[in-house]
Amino acid sequence: MAAGSARVPVIAGNWKMHKTQAETREFFAAFLPLVAGAKHCEIVVAPPFTALAAAVEAARDSAVMIGAQDLYWEPQGAFTGEVSAGMLVESGCRAVIVGHSERREHFGETDDIVARKTRATLDAGLRPIVCVGETLREREEGKMEEVLERQFHGAFGALTAQAFSPILVAYEPVWAIGTGRTATPQLAAEAHGFLRSLAASRFGHEAAARLRILYGGSVKPANIRGLMAMEEIDGALVGGASLEAMSFAELVNYREG
Ligand code: 13P
């Protein structure tokens, strides 16, 4: 992110379905000393549910915020297999990834579900990291803006500007996730600019100027600096490269290289 902007960058790791509790403890033992001096950005790590408590415990005396990768919107009840926002708060989580494209694609999450989950996350005082992004086909058909607009309004259309303010938006073009095919900084910045314009027309210019938009999709130590140099890019949501303490620390420490 360019100097002069007041938006504090966020480097977030989405571990997806990786790491046991033992591996989680091992990761933090190696990772925390490497990022102890990082004051320029917020750091989030989102392990699977079963490793959340281990992660919270391991990160207790650090600035690293622990997040979940999903939640269910009801507070409790007969919803086998689901986890509520209150349960996440109790386990020490402070953020939740909502509407990841893998959840939309493999688990049938609709814009309406994403809206409910976003609301439940906000109501519990957790920070939602809401993912949007087009598929390759949608991009090739020239539908990127249409898709982003539908996802943005689907998730946030019913919120007030105040309710919207803690939200982090992650732009994750589906064609760039796990493929090694990163969006160029220019392409990503263009999409971020479009998302910011949607935020401006729905919630006003101030809210839009404060909104932090993370880029996700094959972010690696080799491409983070180019991405973070763009004024529009306020951070990264990282899959594969967040699994290794060294590479994730390199991403967090992108300013030093
Ligand atoms: P990769 O960094 O592995 O492409 O994953 C991106 C992602 O989906 C983060 O949520």
C-alpha cells in the first residue's frame, strides 16, 4: 500500500484444511520470532476449527490475530457439524473468513448465505473477511464487474455504513487461487478500485476510503512487493504460502526486502 494512505495493511493466512494441533504449535514457535518486529501491518492466521484453541494459545502474547475459516449464522441449535459465532468468540477468535470461493463452489454458499454469515460475524463483534471474486470464465466473458457487484450487494446490501465499517473485503479471483497464476498488480488494483467505488456509492466516500481490500490468489514472497506497492491493495489473503513459517514471515515482512 502506498505511503500516505491511512489504511493499515493486513497480511492474513488461510490455512484451509491443513495442519493438526501439533503442527500449529510448531508453526507458531517458528513464526512468532520472525515477525516480532513487524509493526507496519496486522497479521491474521486462520487455522481449521480443530486447531483454533492451539493457535490462540500459541499466539497469546503476540500481535497475531486468530481467525476462523467459516461459521454458521444461528447462535445454537440442531445444525449438525456447524459452529456458531459465539463459539468462535469463546475459543479466542477475533476474525472470520466468510464466503471463500471454495465454500461458494464446493458447499453451495449463495450470496444470501454470505450475507447471513457476515451479519452473524459482525453481531458477535468478530471481524469478517468477506471474499469476492470472479471465475476465469466470468472474466473472459467480460463479467467481472457484474459478478463483483452482485457479490458485494449480496453480502453487504442490507448493512448500514456503521455496520459495514469493521469489514475487510478480500478480492480473490478464482482463476488465481492455488494455480500459481497471480493477478498482475494492475489487474488486482483495477478490481479493488471497482470494489471501492461500489463501497462509495453504497456507504459513502469516507467509508470507502477507510475500507481495506486484501488481494488473494497465489500471493508469494516473490510477488508480494509488487502487489503491496499499489495504492489500492491493502493487504493479502494467502493460502499455500501461509503454511510455512518462513514464507509467511517473508510475506509479513514485505517492507524490509
Ligand atoms: P493460494 O494463496 O494458495 O492461491 O490461496 C489463496 C486463497 O484462497 C486464500 O484464501
